Amino acid sequence: MPNVIIMGPAYPLRGGIASFNERLARAFQQEGWNVEIYTFSLQYPTILFPGTSQFSNELKPTDLKINVCINSVNPFNWIRIGLKLKQSSPDLIIVRYWIPFMGPCLGTILKFVKKINTCKIICIADNVVPHEKRIGDAFFTRYFINKPDAFITMSAKVDLDLKKFLPNSKSIITDHPLFDNFGKSIPKDVARNILNLPKDEKIIMFFGFIRKYKGLDLLIEAFNYAILKTQNIKLLIAGEFYDESKPYLDLIDKFGIQDKIYLHTHYIPDSEIKNYFSAADLIVQPYRHATQSGVTPLAYYFDKPMVVTDVGGLASLVPHKIAGLVCQPTSEDLANTIVQFFNMDETIFQNGIQVMKKKLSWATLITHIKSLANSIQKNNKT
């Protein structure tokens, strides 16, 4: 059986990329591959991490081989891991790249792996240009970017950014598969009872880590427009602040909409995600800019329609008036579009949602990875 190594976040780390990598490992296992995940013993130094904890409080997966061994800031560790991977000589390495900070660490490890003539390296690039720019981003990315043999991107925007750094790169654009590993949906009234939410209200949800580029402030401002403020529509904010919370809370106070907002601003464990999506009528992604979003395949899995802003790759995954509604990234257009949704027959979106769910399969992603790997020609030098 072929051997694949997945390099990137996984248990005991938490978050969407960790969940993705674990689900990808299971998809490879279903295809008959031997799979190991190499994750971080130190992902971010505490001073650089904006949340409360980097670690999951869920049970350790028993069906996956996860090596907790990569230290993102220790060059001696990078050399040791690189030499270990060189010695193990896997057939394929899948490496995740989502932030330039990881460029030196992952790039150095792959520098050793590239000396294995039979090993092919494919990068799944969530971002090439980060949402929040810092000094050194371009330098770190350039150091990393020439190490993989080929790339998977999940939006045209990321693929375009990739080509700016590496014009002749071999790449495939594929959609983010469904997050189908968080349990099945439950009845809405049961979910709302668990979350202590009223059963008779229209509830929209913002889900995920709260950062400036995700536009939560635009969504809060939308509730100050009379067209939305006068409706019996409430906003459930479900996710941990990765920005300062004060500006958002000040907006809620400024507009006097405390009675319109439910604040569940803590990290949502994997085991509770089904409760939140089952409780919501509509998922809103009010992003200012984006590449792609893991919230979209989550919403599809739980059969929830969406309102998304027309930025990055969001609109391409949510066909307008078929699986949801698309609007401009302004508070006024968000307000109008949310009200428009509740004035429509919500059942008209279900056929479109089912069509999209069939497209977003893990088998499709594995097929694309294998096709890309087969197209990589390795030299025969020793």
C-alpha cells in the first residue's frame, strides 16, 4: 500500500484545519493508503496566539496515527524532522500552508524531503497571501513556495496569488469538501433547548473565529437599519474572539440592539457544532475579503442556506437564489438581503443545497490529489 504523510495541524490542536487534516487522513485510509499525520508539538508561541487555547478538549482520535513532533520555532527540530521523513521515504507528502509564519519551518523540513527522488510533495494552500499582513510575509512565503512539487488551492483567488509567487507552478483548484465529521443534525427545537435559545424566533448565525476580515462588525451594523431592526430576527454569534472584543460590544451598545444578539463568544468544541447549526435558520458570512471558508461546507452538511458577501471564493460556492443569497460587503446590503431571505420560501434553497453537497465530496478531493501526484515527474538522480 502507498504511504502518505500529512503535515499540518491535527489533534491535540483544535480548529478547522486540524479537523480537515484528520478527515483527509480518513479519506486516504478508505482508499487503502497507509497514513500518518505529523502535527505540531508547538504551533504558535503563546505571545502570537490570539485565542484562549490552541488545544482541543475532545477525546483523542483512536483511528489515526498522529505524530506530535513539529516545533514551529526550533530550527534544530526542523532538521531532525526533515531527516526522519527522508529516512522513512513516503510516497506522498501533503503539506498544509495557511500562514507565512510557517514558511521557514515547513520549508526547511521539505528541503530534506525533496532529496527523496520517489517522494512527491503536494501543498494544500489555504492562503498564499494572508488575510492580515505582517512584515516578512513575502520572504517567508518565497522560502517555502518552491519546495512542493504541486499545489491544491480551494479558490481562484488563492491560485492567482500562488501564480504571482510561482508563475509556472503546477496546481489544481478544487472545492473544500463537506465537513461531515461533526455528527448528524438534530431537530431545531431540541438544539435551541440545548443552547437556551427561544424556539419561536428567526435566528441567523455568524460562526467561527472572530477576526476583522470576517466582517462581524458589518453584520452588527446591519441590525441598526430599520428594515432589519424592526423584524423578529436575532443574531447568534458563535465563536471565539481573535480580535479585541470591545469594538464589537461597543457597537451593540451604541445601536441599542442588545436584545437582538445572542453572544456565545467562546470556542465551540467539535461535539457541539451540530447544536449550533441545527439551531440556526440561516448562516451569514459577512466577510470583507476572503479566499474560501470552512463554514460553507459545514452549512451545506447541515442543510442550511447562507447569505455570503461577494468576495473571494465565497459566492462561487453559494449559487445566488439557488443555495443561498449573495450580497455586497456593506451593512446596508446585508440588512436588505437577510430580510429578503425571510420573505422568500426557504424550501426553494434545499434542492440547490443537495446539488452542492454532492459536488463537495472527499472522494473528489482524493481523486484530484492522486491525479496531480501522477502528473509529477521526478528526476532519477541519486
